[in-house]
Amino acid sequence: MKAPEIPGDQTLPALPNAAVQGEVPAPWEERLQAASRQREALGLQRSIAPPSGADACSNDYLGLRCDDRLIQAGAEAARAFGAGSGAARLLRGTSPLHDRLEAALAAWKHQESCLLFNTGFQANATLIPALASSGDGVFSDALNHASLVDGCRMAKAGGAHVGIYRHRDLADLRAQMRAWRTSTKGLALVVTDSVFSMDGDAADLPGLLELCRELEALLLVDEAHATGLLGATGAGLAEQQGVAGAVPLVMGTLGKALGGFGAFVAGPRLLRDHLVNTARGFIFSTALPPFVLGSALQAVAVAQAERWRATRALGFAAGLRQALRLPMEDSAIVPVMVGDDHRALRMAADLQRTGFDVRAVRPPTVPPGTSRLRITTGAHLEATQVARLIRCLQELP
């Protein structure tokens, strides 16, 4: 289904500008203008642009964002329960839909319980400091998502030790944890993406679980880019690697392969109860609205029943990687490494002119010198489109 257009004049009035009005800029304006000029010179200035051309950069891996069934289920939920939830979950913001969705997600993830959050960023940034504080240690993969990074920073502000281990390097993680363990008996928390969002490679979850058992650590896995895609039922990388239900704490999102909005944390009921009482992002946020919940319930069912969607998306990504001679990874994320920030912007603009919506990813999202085109594939694409995208990529200067 094609996304509906918004009627009416969308032109926004220009904001007042001190320089145009002949006024002397305030100190804060001078500082922000200088920062903006510096970003422009480095090729790091960002702007918000609407979708343009065939989608080759979103996280709509299963092509469910505009699925009529999700839209209908969301509309029915809104008619039954209202446009909004009205409050945070601990006041009167919980509806039967929250309970139904949490139960469905917990069962899918082979976990005892589940707790909904408003976004994946909020979930990660909230639950890490809720678990680790003074005397505890958090150990994070060097290429983890920014939400996990900020969660670690908040835990550090609360007195926790934070160690950053080399990407997917279990030996480095073990050495850091053992060194830390010599001086404390606090909680050790290991945090990792399952599928890493900028490279599309995967963590070794069985290896991490074994290490965490050895050193008595709690493992948190962010399954944002694997939920709906990987595993026999789409439960994620843990299911694919044969450790579904063994990972004690799993984060996932509703806004990527499931086509909607929101996030969740699944795990033992004891951990859920702890987060209900300590996770500030959960306690002090208005609960997800009925439309989001209704559409998510439908998406969970579709993602499990129509596994051809994941097969299609992953097959397209594998074809891209093979044609571009990139390492094979089992994800729908295909990074085309460029390096230079300005060149990455030019290449993205060239692809947009040929009809493909591809965006350049630059620092600080990725490390300096690793700017890239982050291409993603989804079930909504056609084989002819992917073939043409490959030709366009191969012809880029």
C-alpha cells in the first residue's frame, strides 16, 4: 500500500534571523553558527530530508510499514481504546492491549515476561543505569548502538565502572572482566548488539553466554536489527544461534522489521519487576497509544506466519554483498565503505538522482574515516530494483 499524502500547504514560514534583521547575534547564536560552519567544512552537517525514490535505506525489513492489515488493526484499537493512553503505565496508562502485546512478545522471545518501552533508545538508555550503579561494572562492545553507549554513560555517572571491549573480541572482554573482578564483587553486565546496525555483522551469543556464566555476569542483547528477520520464527539472532530463552535480557523494537513504533525488554519476571520500579524512562513516560499496540500485535503475527518476507529481504542483501564482493553476513544491512565524508555525500546524492533513496552515514554515527552508504533491503523491493541498484553502485565514481 502506498503511504497517503498529507493534504494542504506544507510550506513553513521562515524563522526570524538576527543577521537579516541587522541585529548583533547573541553569544549562543555565534557559537552555534561557528559549529555549523565547521560541520559544513568537514562534510558532517546533517539535515532532515523526506523520502525520495525507492526505499533502500530504511529499517522496514519485512515491508510491513504500509501493510493494510497493520493499519486496520491499529485503527480498530484506536476506536476501541482512544487516540492515546492518557498516562504513564503506573498511573492509568495500561490497557488490555499492553498486556496482550507483552505476552505475545515474551512468548515469541522464549522469555518469562516482557516490558514495553516507547523507543529502543529509551529502553537501552534507561535499563542499563537501572541495573548497574556504584560498585558494578558494565562491559560494552566497541561498535554498540548509541543508545547502549548512552546507557553506559548514565551508569558511569551513577558510579559504575564501564569497560569498552574490542568489537566481537571475547578474549579482550574476558581479560577486562577478570581484571575488574579482582577488586569488586559487584554486578557485571555485558551489553551487545546482536546484529550491528552499521556493519550488519553479528555477535557470538553462545560464546558470550558461556563467558557470562564463567564470570557470573548478566548479558543484555539488543536484537533491534534481528527481530523479525533471523531465526525459524523470526525471534532473532538468539533463536538462529540456538540460544533462544537462554539470554537473560533481550531488547527488541517494534519500529524496524515490525513496521511500527516502540520497543520492549524481555526476560525473567524478576528483572521486569525491577525495571518497573527503577527504570525512569518507563516510570515517567506516557504509555504507548492504542493504535501502536494494535498494529504491533498484528505485525508480530504476520512476521511469524509469513517467513517468506525475511527470506526475500535477506536474499536481496546477500545478492548485493556478492555482487559488490563484500563479506557475507546474515542480515539485511549492506555497508558500502567510502571513507571520505564529502565523497559519501556525493555518492548518496548520485543514487538519489537515479531513483534510489540511499543516505550517507558519517561520524559520529560511525568512527572517523569510515563514512559509508548504509544500504538496507526489504521485502517491499522488487528483484529488478535490486539488480538496477547493483548496477548503479558499480557505476559510481
